[in-house]
Amino acid sequence: MSASDKIKNAAQDIKGKVEEAVGKVTGDDSKVAEGKADQTAASAKKAGENVKDIVKG
């Protein structure tokens, strides 16, 4: 996984955590869902990149 990919994934994860927290504070369920979706997407990308790294060996 390249450094830029790691940074992008971390930024998306952080954005998701912030969005989820804001949604919880404001009672906005759609923001909570968006935040969780961003976190899930970042995790999936990270897992995919890890598989690529293992295959490349």
C-alpha cells in the first residue's frame, strides 16, 4: 500500500468518525449512517490493499 493510499484511507476513516459523532450529538441519523459508511469503506480499502501487498510478497 502506498503512503498516499494510507493517508487517503486514514482521512476517510477520520472523516467518518467525525461525521458519526456529529450525527450522534445532533440526533441526525443520516449523518451517523454516512459516517459509518465512510469508516466501512476505508476499512474495505485497507483490507484490499493489504491483500495486494501480500500477493506482491
